[in-house]
Amino acid sequence: MKLQPIVISLLDSDLYKFNMDQVIFHKHTDLCGQYYFKCRNKDVVFTKEMEEEINAQIDHLCSLTFRKEELDYLRSIRFIKNDYIEFLRLWRPIRDYVTVGRTEEGELSIVVDGPLFSAMQFEIYLLEIVNEVYFRMKYDYDTLRRSAEEKLDAKIRRLNDGTYTFKFAEFGCRRRLSREWEDVVVRRFARETDKCVGTSNVYLAMKYNLTPIGTYAHEYVQMYQGIDKIPLAYTNHYAMRDWYDEYDGDNGTALTDTITTDLFLLDFNRSMVNNYTGVRHDSGDPFEWGEKIIRHYESYGVDPKTKLLLFSDSLDFDRAQALYDYFKDRSKVSFGIGTFCSNDTCEKALNIVIKLQYVNGRPVAKLSDNPEKSMCRDPRYLDYLQRSVEFRLNREK
């Protein structure tokens, strides 16, 4: 079974990939990175045919370049700079950076290894490819599509009848059922409701004249663990400083949980509180997290109603509504909702990730506020990072 090309535009990725890449292009071109694929679901089997199709799709991906109209669209985003766009005019995905394999038991392995400014761009494209190959080759796609349509119809009805009153951005491209289905989802949310404020998918933002939404991901803070001169427990400080220097206070929603929110807050000082428009939640109890962030703002005399709490951890609409009702009178509140929008069918979605694991040959890790989301290939390093974080917390809190 041969599929049509899955990725047809290099804009078919999350905005934060371009945001992070611009910082790397301007400040850290000497960094090299290794990314590893992981499927968190149990008993998922990838067949030999799936592996072959994934490789064929990556071959096609690596034939793409940015088109003029795509570069012009990126240029229209106020914080994307002309020299970086000129770099993208020359850039293309390099096939040699990606290795795909499979065990006899059907466990899929993918490694991306190359200069960080190039290797990091593969993540979203590869997850899009793996998801679509798996669901088209494992199941009857028409049956999945019909069930997804029924569920989307119900979501739109409830967004319009007053059941749901919050606003959200679609964050679904990394775990979508297919390219064409995410297109349908974004188009219908944007045209048939007044609740969708934008999408992380830059291609669909361009296509439907929506706001592209995103700031940075865990890998951005992780990469500072691979820089020799930076103490591990201070990587948030250096990451936020570089980000502010690059964007001058624009594009400013900070991610709190790369090496725990408690540690992040030690570096989220008065200057950073004022410079960043808000913070994003991606692990741990969201209610406890929101309370902690509000207390932190109040400790600096900042009105939390002037700041944004952005929730993005495994949300569905009911959970988002509960969070909105709880925090709406105390802060600005928004949501990035992914799989529940783009891959809600009669079959369970894949929980797959591609995470940065080495920078310049050194292990890096995400600790997270949820231990189950931590990922590191070197247990000794993970233990050392945890002890570094605990040492600073005990000394400075």
C-alpha cells in the first residue's frame, strides 16, 4: 500500500519550530543534536510495510524546499527576521540526518542526528508521517474518518450552543489522523465557531488567514544543558535571557516545566515577569500550577489579570472548560488543544514523541512536573540533573 505524499509543504509544522530555530540561527549554530523517537502506547506494532512507507515519505520530505509565497508569509509574521528567512530560502531537510529502524517485535526507532538548527526541524514532519502511515495502514481509514466527523460535529454544536465558552488554539499537527483531516478540523473550527483563535500549524494559518500560535518547547531549554559554561540548574535563566534578547519582549509566553516549575520560578524574576506576557502549562496538576503562578505574580505586585495562563497538557473540551471556569476571573486564560481536535476517532490515538536527548555529545533531559513525562537515555545524567535542581531549590527557596 503506497500512500500519497503526507507532507507537501515545509510550513506544515508548528510555529514554535521556526521561533526556536531563529534563536539557534542567531546565537547557537555550533550546537549539534540527537533526537529519538518513542511510542508511549503499549503493544503498538509497526509492520515492515509501515517502516518502508515511512522511509519513502521521508525521502519525499527531503525533496521539498520553501516556496516564495511561503517565505513571504513567514516574512509577514512580525517577529520573524529577514536574515533567518533568507537562510530558510537555502535550507532543506537533509536525508542523511534521519535513520529509521524496527525491531523484530515491531518497535519503531527513529534517530535524527545533525546540526541543531537543522535536526530540530524534523520532529513535527516525522510525527505527522508516522501517525498518518500508522492509521492509514493499520485501520480502515474511511471508518476512522466517519467517526472523526461525528465527533467533530458534536464538538462544534457544543461550542455554539453555550456548553463551551472558552477560546482555544488548535495544536494538533504532531498527532493528527492525517493531513487532510487536520485541514478539515481547522477550517470548520475557524468558519463555524467563534472560539478558535488560531492554530500552531503555520501552513493552515496561512491557508485560512488565521493567527499562527506558539512560542517555544522543552527542547529549547534542554539545549542549554549541552553548553559547557552554563550550570544545569540555571538553564531557564539563560534560555529566557536569549529569548528576550532575540524577540525584545515580543513572542513572550514562557514554558515552565522543562526542569520543574519550582525551579523555573526562581529565574522568573521581576524582570522576566514584566517581560513575558504569560506562561504555558504542559505537565502536572493544572489547578495547582495555576494557583502557584498566580501567587508568584502577586508576590511581585503584578495583577494576574494582566497575564496569560496557557494550558496545553492533554486537554479535551470538558477539562478546558473546567479550567476556564476556575481561573477566568483571576487571569487571562487560553488553551492549546491538540490530539482531541485532530485525532479523536473510534480508535485510540498514538502517544508518540521525538525528544532531544544529546547536545554536542552530552545527554540532556526533560524533568517535567509529571515524572512519567521525563525522558532521558542516560539514567546517571538524569539523576545528576535531579540532584542539581534539588540543590538549588534547597539553597535558594
